[in-house]
Amino acid sequence: MDKIKSVKVSKDMKVSMLVENLKEAGFGARKIGIASEIMKKMFFGDECGIFLGIAGAMVPAGMKDIILDMIKSGKINVLVITGANLTHDLVEALGEFHYHCDSWDDQEFHEKGFDRMYNVLMKNEVYEKIEKFFEENWQRFHESKNITGFLKKIGELLPEGNNSILRVCYEKNIPIFCPGISDSGIGLMVWGRLASGKKLNIDVFDDLKEIIDITWTSKKKGVIYVGGGTSKNFIQQALQFSEGADYGIQITTDRPEFGGSSGAPLEEGISWGKLKTSAKKEEDFVDIFCDATIALPLLWAAVKK
Amino acid sequence: MDKIKSVKVSKDMKVSMLVENLKEAGFGARKIGIASEIMKKMFFGDECGIFLGIAGAMVPAGMKDIILDMIKSGKINVLVITGANLTHDLVEALGEFHYHCDSWDDQEFHEKGFDRMYNVLMKNEVYEKIEKFFEENWQRFHESKNITGFLKKIGELLPEGNNSILRVCYEKNIPIFCPGISDSGIGLMVWGRLASGKKLNIDVFDDLKEIIDITWTSKKKGVIYVGGGTSKNFIQQALQFSEGADYGIQITTDRPEFGGSSGAPLEEGISWGKLKTSAKKEEDFVDIFCDATIALPLLWAAVKK
Amino acid sequence: MDKIKSVKVSKDMKVSMLVENLKEAGFGARKIGIASEIMKKMFFGDECGIFLGIAGAMVPAGMKDIILDMIKSGKINVLVITGANLTHDLVEALGEFHYHCDSWDDQEFHEKGFDRMYNVLMKNEVYEKIEKFFEENWQRFHESKNITGFLKKIGELLPEGNNSILRVCYEKNIPIFCPGISDSGIGLMVWGRLASGKKLNIDVFDDLKEIIDITWTSKKKGVIYVGGGTSKNFIQQALQFSEGADYGIQITTDRPEFGGSSGAPLEEGISWGKLKTSAKKEEDFVDIFCDATIALPLLWAAVKK
Amino acid sequence: MDKIKSVKVSKDMKVSMLVENLKEAGFGARKIGIASEIMKKMFFGDECGIFLGIAGAMVPAGMKDIILDMIKSGKINVLVITGANLTHDLVEALGEFHYHCDSWDDQEFHEKGFDRMYNVLMKNEVYEKIEKFFEENWQRFHESKNITGFLKKIGELLPEGNNSILRVCYEKNIPIFCPGISDSGIGLMVWGRLASGKKLNIDVFDDLKEIIDITWTSKKKGVIYVGGGTSKNFIQQALQFSEGADYGIQITTDRPEFGGSSGAPLEEGISWGKLKTSAKKEEDFVDIFCDATIALPLLWAAVKK
């Protein structure tokens, strides 16, 4: 049995050193430390492909560059992400911003045209830019037959070098899956065109072939879930058809007892075949119960090379 | 200022009386009481159409008949629900079951072919029945052009009087929206057919027209969110294009500070135009922080006529 | 393996019937059902003494009469409760009230003399009545040598038949333990007298003898924890010296992974000897993850005879 | 309005730089950044005295050295801490340890003599060392008349330079308050002596004079709450008698809506007079919703000089 070591902190300490220290502590600190070790196995070990699932408004909250870092590592097999995050990514890709708000009056925001996500604001007028983007490029989307293709097309239409998830995934040829794409600002902008009589035909089921195929391409598979929802579940269900994941990290604030997928611990996935029966708790997979905007930067700053 | 009254409980007390008492108490008890009043305005007031969003594994957890009760009330304009719930609904519609498990060994469950959702189990072999259902009826789905149509078709194919959400919505002509349908067992069964070379073409964006149209049909609009995710958000975004909801009840265990849609209080929707600026907190809308399998039966047993 | 049964709700349904139904469902609903069965074993089984721990502002929130019901059952061996709850109990015992507030402006409340506990208010001026109570009765407290005795004396000084926890426990001769009594409005009122030069000598450790003695008096022991904190822990540590509890119900909104006592599941107590190794999960003990102002009335209305 | 900036992470990044970046992000990340600024005002600004409240098993979880760092800064006016933490501090002071456990079988731990706190273990036999400590030094405690004095005496009896909270506070002459001291292993060891007929007389209310006096000694007052419970509340109630705190940081995983003190946001304290009405949200005070074993090391490593 290993002793707990009290975390020692020093001025000018590096994040990597802090996280190493946390591994020697208890409760959630230890899980951060363990997750950093598992993350290293995923990103720097041989032959591991990563399935990255992102839910929650991570782009508005300033997590975009960390996600981009991961994508640029060349180790991400697939990105599954919510339509909301892609909408906010497109908002920023088109030159718009998100803003801080440390206190709020929602009626006032409504009058002034701001949309609130807890302590983050977006101007309602950003929709005009997205609308213009789709209006001007509408014909180009006829080449897309499924959601992945549709999202790849958006990336293709953005300028080269644009610092966005949509563009970087296009340039790196990493497929973006977004099963609930219609549930987003992007969906609404498409609706606008459809409502005006324009046509588009994007199939909802077609992507399943691609993601399930990809589960067979890596010798080892790691999953990283930031939040739950469809982003997690779409990866989980695809893994059922392979032999399950070898490694896993889940950052969630939801909990098991209410029975939803977002709060289900990775271990539960063993029963379904989503995680290998050989995967060891706190060694190959770990659940972190923490605000992802805190845990993810901390982990990535400790692991990034 | 009104006084708190201590909750008094008696043998053989009716649920409706208990909930009336809870309204006089504080903390979450009061919110249950307030929600029951708002629910009465929605279900029994004039000219209110209800937008019901269901996330979390409510069907496996035994909430199906309450959802069916609501649907049969004739007051539900639309149901937005996760693909997982529809899969479990279909599982039961085809004669299979869910089971209790009060303790667990996920490796053992995996070997024995059980899939676990916290303290609920499903036999993995149920997929065979769903597969057979789709295999046998595959041609019929060619008539469906969008997700709503696809789900309506499933309902049509089930036997008359079948006690399932899919069937009852079909019989009552209530549209079911499920933006993330591919993220579910139903999606996987469709994938199986596609993988074997069969064809299907269900459009992902087309449904937006219908749900946004419906936001204009009721004089008053009420939203009931059980959990968050796409089920909540798909309704919320549709409401942005009408004048917003008049009434709202949200049952969630998520919290605002982590910034996700599932934890966002209804009030935040005022900034977006999803809730009317005239809607009054704790009078027209209320957020309940509780396991939905506790709060929903308690509320419905108090409100049902 | 037992099948999940969908919860069926009917107009005029009794709470007891609803809770029986919940037992057949999953997630938290099942736990409510299980808890009602365990509660029946505690209250109506032979030879079981109950250790009731109450934390959180249950009295201001209107849970007083349910606690009184339990006390009057004659089955409660000891009550361990926070000083805050006892202060609020005394406030009501002296004729003051708590009030609803469904929205808030804390600066305004401060100016107007209201103290807020989420959606419950108390007038700051109630302290004058408590101060007067202690001022007038100060001499009487010299007879008290420990906290239990001090609290019993308060009960003795209240009018016969007064509907308060302090009085009813006095009349029923049930000891009230409150290890952190100085951390409360009652503590502050005592401080006021001490600051003016008056004397009192209440020993802090003396009560341990009595509560540990009582753990030996019942053939069977059940624990009911509403919230955690010192109220739970003071019972837990006393049980370590007996053979541990036979039955347990814990209602908490805290969770295990953060390592605090309030979130620790009852099962963890087996390692410490606080719960018997023979106690069976979901049969003899259960953890309910729910706002106690919802779960406690629901349970008690189902169990009360 | 300030723009959100995406967090940028680099290899070998310092914690202080990461936390500066987090301040530019949203959700909880921003709160960490804000808290680091407030913490700097408390520790390095002029004339601010800090009231530090510690709940949850922070010592077993390896947070002791961070707490010691803070104490040694010379800026801590008072430490209010749970009896459990002091017991674990004494355990380590006497040469014993805490251990990791990443999976568990509580029945096995019970047989082998290990007590579990989530993923941290303690040997049951440590109690023998504490017992011996009190047995051998019993006479010395007769000099102590209140809890603060009793705890100071423990510190005095430990060897010079001992790396423990009890000893360092003694050496630095910082009073430790622990209203619920009897609710702890230390309490149990005292009970052992009392049960064998030995005498001790430690008054429960006497400490209130000292802590309330101290609220008057600093020109400015800052509060830091790690967890809630009596540790937070004992400081909060003392502040009511001064003009309230100027600065505040609360790290908790509890939430407001259930009405307990541990989840109450600092802002609620304005109504009570515990926080100054002039204190500005997200500038002078902030609530962090995070596992303290993650947030506290992150903050302290960013702030420490």
C-alpha cells in the first residue's frame, strides 16, 4: 500500500510538477494525477487512436485552443462534438467573439441583444454572419451527403489557416461527428434556407458507417469525454462493435445515481462492451468529477509536449 | 410576506394533499409545490400547448406510463426525446423488459449479456428483436423522409393499442422529434442494414420546419424539461422564433455554474428569447433540482385528473 | 431477476401507494421505495432503536412537524441536530416565524433586517426574543453541566405542550445532542451573556459518555441521516464502539468522490465498524440522493401509521 | 465588455501563468482566475487578516502542507477546522500515515483494520497512538479551560518543529477553533479517559469571546472557506458582529438550492451582515464549485510567493 504524500507547492512551479504531486494525494486530486498518466499513454504511446467527445459550451468558455492542440497532435481519430460548440466555433471563425459577464439581468440582455451562457455572453447579431455564410455558400453544400461531409464542407469553405475546429479538422482530415447537428445555431441557419424553399439533403444515419469503421483502425483505442450527452454516447455505442476502449478519461460533473449516460462512470461501459474487460480502474481509465474548464487546462498543461 | 408552514403528514394522505403542503415549505419542497400549480395551468388552462422534452433513461427507469399519461392528455404539442429512450420504448413494445440490479459486477454482466444503466439492466439479446423488426419492415421506411416521419412509421408498424410512446404518439398524431436519433440502439440497427448494402434516406434538418411551425400554433406555450441535452435544447431553440414560452418546468440534477445547456436555469432563456420576459419566476416557471424519477411521479400524481 | 414495472399514477392516489410503485422503478425512485421498507423495519419492527441525525436548515424549511412525528413515535433513541436547527426551533417556540422569498436582493434584505437561507427568510429581530429568553432564565442554566443537559433545560423552560423539538424531546425524555452548539444563534446569545460578565460552564466532551452508552441499549439499531455534517458523524463515531448499525437511511445531496463525511455512502461505514458487516445494501441500508425537503415528507407520508 | 480569450497552454508552463489564462476564460475557469486575484489581495495586500475555515477530510487527502503554508504566511487570524482534520493531523504528527486505495471492499478493510475515506485509508490501530498520547499527557490538559486552549495544549505537547497544523499554529500563536471537537477521534480518545473515571473540564461556549474579539482586530477581513459545515459557519456568525468580511473565497461542491449553510453562496451572507454590502461579486468575493483537492493546490501554486 502506497502512502499519501502531502502536496507541496512552490513559487514558479510548473503545472506538470503540480499534477505529479496531485497524483500522490487523495480524492479528486489523485484522479487528476492518474488522468495525466493515462493521457500520456494515449497521446505518446504507440498505436493508440483517440476518440474525443466534447459536450458543454467549451468553445464559448475558452477551451478552443486546447481542443485544437489535441487535434493537431495527430492522435485524434474522431471528434464528436455538439452542434452548439460548432456554431460557436463558426461564430469565432467568422470574426465574432464571446464576452465575460460576471453578473446578469436576463431581461436587460434580451433587450440589448445578448444571449447568456452562465458567465459568458454572445451577441445575437452573430447569427447574421452565419446566415450570410450559408446563404452565400449554399450551393456548395449540395455535394455533402451526410453530417460529417456537411461539416467538412464548412471547414473547406473557411480560409486556410483559420484557427477553428472546423477548419483545422478539415486540414488534418479528421472527421467531425455531430449526430444532433440540427439542434444548434447551424441547424437554425439551415432551416432558414429550407424555409425559404431551398433544398438540401443530409442523411442522418449515414455517418454511423464511418465512425464504426474507424473503431477498427487503431490497435489501441482511447476515449476522452469532456461532458456527456450525444458526444460521449455516439462514441460509446460505436465502440460496442469493436472490442471496446483500452483507455478512458471522463470529465463530468454529472453523477451515476440518476442513471443518465452523462453521469455513467466509464466502468459501467464494461457491461456493454464499450470498455475492455481488461481495462484497469485508476490505471487505464478514470472518471474526473470536475468542471471541465478547470480540469482540462490543468491536465493538458501537464501533458502537452 | 407569507409564512412558511411546517409540512404535516397523515396516514393515508393523498399525494395531491402532500404536494399542496410542500408548497408552504421551503427549499426544493416549495419548488415541487409551485411546479404542481404551473403544471395545472399548462394541462388544464385554456389554450396552452405543451412542449415536452425527455432526456435520461426514463423509460428503463419505469417512467413510461407517466409520459404516456401526459401524451394522452391531448395537451402535448410535441415530444422531443432521446434515441435511447425510444430504443428502450421499442424494446418494451416488442415484448422485452428491463430488470432491477441493486449491486453490480460489470465484468460478470458483460459475460452474461446484460447491459447496465446504474441500477437497471437490459439483456443484450433484445437487439436481436429490434434488428428483426427493422429487417422485416425495412421497405416501409422508404416512405419516411425525415426523422419525425421515420419515428411515426415505427409507431404505425407497432400493433394497435400497444402501450408504447412510439405507438401512442402515432395514434394521437403527436410528432416525436429526436435530433440525435442516430445516437441510439435504433441508429445501430439502421446501421446494420446500411452496412449490408441496404438504402435509406432520412434527412437530418427537415424536422426543424415542423417544430418551428408548431411553436406558432398555440396561444400559450408551456415547456416541461425532464433532464436537458438535445431534448431540451431542440425545443428551446425552436421557441426563439416564436415569442418564447409562457410557462416552464425544468427537472434537472445539473447545475448552472458549469455552463452547459442541461444545467442552465429557465431564467437564462429570457436573454435568448426562449422564455417570455413577462414570465414570472416561481409563478410561471420553476427549476426543480431533483432526480426526475422522484420528482416526476410526485408531481404527476398530484396533478393528474 | 425482477422486472422493472412502470410507475402508474392515479387521481387521488395515496402517498403510500405511490411509494410502493416507486420501489418497482429504477434510479432514485427505487431507492425511495427501498427506504420506505427499511423505515418500516426501524419504526415498526421489534426492538429497534433509531439514531436520528438532522443537518441542513430543516426547521426553517418546514420539516419540523415530520421530525416531531418521528420523535413522538417513541422509537427515537437519540436526536443529533445542528445548533442552527435548534435556534430556529427556539425562534418558532417563542412565537416567531420563517417566511417565503421566491426572489432576492440581499442588500435590500440586509437593510430591512431579513436573514436569508435560499428561499426562506427570518427577521433579524427574532434574536431579541431569544436574548430575552436567556437573559431571564440565565440562572436556571447553572444546573446544566453538559450540552445535552443545557438543551434539556431549554426544553424544560418552554411551556408545556409547546410544539417544538426542544420541548417535545424534553417531555419524551429523548436526549438531544448537538456537538457544535456554540456554532449557532443559541451560541451567540450565550456569548452575549458571557461578554457581559455572566458565568456558565457547559462541558464539551461530557455528552460522549451518554451517546456511547445508548448505543448499547437497543437490540437492533437504525440510523437515519438527513444531511451529513456533525449530526451524522457524531452518531457514526458512537456506533463504532457498539457493533455498528443494523439499518440505515441516508438522505444527502453530497457525493462520495469529494471525500467528505456528508457524501460518504453508508457502505463506507462498514470499514469503520459503523455499519454491521451483515447489513445488506438496498435491503438493510440505502443512500438517497435527493433534497431532503422532498424525500423526507414523501417517505414519512408513506410510512406513518 | 471584455472578450473571452481562449486558454493557451504551453509545455513547461507555470501554474501562475495557467491561472492567469483561466481568468480570461468562462465558467469555473474564470472563477479560479478571479479567486487567485482576490487571494493576492488577502495575502499580500495591507492590513488584511484572514479567517480560514477548513472542512472535509483535507489532511488525509494530502492538503496539509498547503494549509501549513498559509498558516506560516503570518496572515491567518484564525483557523477553524473540523475535529476530524485535527485528528488526522495528530495521527501524522505522531508518525502515522494515510494510504491510497483505488478500489475497495469495505468488509475486507474492516477485517484488516482499515478505515476508508473514499480513496484514502487509515489504519485503525493509529487510535492506539493517540490514546497513548492523551493517556500520558492527561494531567497537562487540566490547564485548558476552553477548546482553543485544549488544542493549543496539544500543539505545545508535540515536538518543536513538528510538521503539523496543531504544532505550527501553536508556534505561530494562531488560535485554532473547532466547535465540534467532541465529534472526532480526539473526542473519542478523551471519552476513553472520561469513561475510566478521569476528569476534564473544557467549556463549549467560551471560545466565542475570542473569535468575536478577533473580528475587530484587522482593518480588513478576508474569509477562505474550504468546504462548509461548522468551520465556515463559526466564522460567518462571528463576522455578523463586526461589519462583515471585505473579501471572500469559497470552494465547495455543495449547491445553494438545498438551503444548507455549506452550499450557501457568499452573497447570501450580505443579508446577514456576514459580508459587507460594499463587497463586489467576482471582484471581492467568489464562489468556486470544485473539489477542493483540485482547486486549492491550483490556486495556492498560482498565488504563493
